[in-house]
Amino acid sequence: MVNKKFNKLSERQRNILRFMQKYMQQSGYPPTIREIGEATGINSTSVVNYNLNKLVEAGYLERSDRVSRGLRLVGDVPGGTKSKKVNPAFSAPRVALVGQIVASEPAPMPDDVGHYFDEDDMIDVPPSLLGGNDPASVYALRVKGDSMVDAMIREGDIVILRRQDTATNGDMVAVWLPDNGETTLKHYFNEGEKIRLQPAHPLMDPIMVNASNCQIRGKVLSVLRSMV
């Protein structure tokens, strides 16, 4: 009976359920609409919403529009493992995803970083990843490049940063190089007249810049990674 009901769903809806079950098993809380879309190849949030509503009608989901991550899986997914207890929906802090940061050779900063952003640019972040910081003092950047792979950061990850303009040796920071009009993500080391921007990659050399050409834009607090 359950399998017949499941088979009546579209392939897209079955994929959404499979992803949600896997996500909840690993994290203990529901995914966001943005994460569901990225995981299942749906570019439109309205299309994700449509399919979620169909899954509510089919009895697989319960949904609340009053809280962030307001989804709960209530129907068994055939072929999946028995669902563990999932934390109830909660109002997660929201942080602005304002652009990308290059974890390789420095590259020009996107024109819109640090300027206007709207609701579509906001992402939900578990409180544990904020390190006790006010969400208003935190922002997010998507990583491009692989120079920080030994620090467990790879291309496509999202780094959560606290806005600050100072750093201590060893901090992982977003750096703006005004003379070059470029930005990069590296470990910071002050060596007097020069700043060493150290990659976490065995085959990449550090970048040496004058202290006057190195502006700290934020310190990395944590990393968000897609599970697909």
C-alpha cells in the first residue's frame, strides 16, 4: 500500500523525499527550500514549494509557514532507513549570502558584495555555527577554488564569517587587496612589513603582500557544505 502510494508521486517528488530523509538522518533538522532545490536540480523556489505542497497533500510532510525550516517528514519513504527522531522546526538565524570568495589565486571581488541584498540572498544557519555572534554581525560567502582543501574547505562550500577588520596569526580570513582590486580566502600571518596569506594546499605557495595592501573583511567562523 505504501509503495503504491509512493509510486504515484512524480520522480521529482520522490527525489525530494529521499533527499529530505537523508538530510534529516544526518543533521537532525529539516533542510531549507534552497537546499532542497540545489540537491534535486530545481532552480526555482516556487517549483520546490509546489512539490512540497503536493507532498503535504499526499501525507508525507507536515509544513508550517510560520517558522524557518518548517518541514517535518511524517510518511515512511520506501527503501529508506527508519527515521530517527527529528528536532522540531525552529526559527533559525538568517545570514546574508553576499557573493563568493576565491580560495585560490586572488580574483576580483564581485561588484555587488557588501551592497544591497534581499530575502532571496538570506540563508538559514544553525545557531551552533555562529559561535555566539549576533547574526547581524555575520555574513556568508560561497567558496570558489581549492587552495584551502587541507582546512576542510572545498569549492562550493559556504563560509560563515564575522565582520571584522583585524586578525591574529593563523586566523582564516577574507582579505581585500585594494591595490589589485582582488579578494582571497587564506590563513593570515603578520610578518612585519609583509603579510603572508597562507593557503592550506601542499602544492600552493603563500602570497606575500605589503601590510598597506591587505584589508581584513572578516574571520571565518564555520563552514556549510552541501550533502550532495
